[in-house]
Amino acid sequence: MIDDLYSLDIGNVVFSAACGGPCTEGCVTLGRIGTDAWALGDSKRPEAEPLRFTTAELTAAGIAPERFGLS
């Protein structure tokens, strides 16, 4: 279990996008930051710090990493 998701380095994380509509309006981005950890960003605001979640939290929110091409 990861105690502090915000202590994980995300400097080299590759983010993938999943768009619900036209990607010209921005997309949600997701990147794996650990074995059971994810960073969720917004392509419209790339300067904003991505939010971080465990796999269980993403699942509870209905967000599937597979939709982003991640597993």
C-alpha cells in the first residue's frame, strides 16, 4: 500500500488521453506512477498538478485504465 501518492515522482510518467468527445476540447489524461498508483490530469491545463489515485479509487470512480490503453 502506498502511504503518500504525492511523494511519488511523476517527472518521467507518460500520460495517455481518453476523450469523451472531440479531443480539441481537451481530454482526461492518465499515467501509471507506481504498482497501484495513477496520476490523472487535464490536457486543457497541462501546468496543473495531476491528481493521484490508487487503482481501487479509480475503480470506485468508474475510471478504467484500459480506456486509456493502460493496464
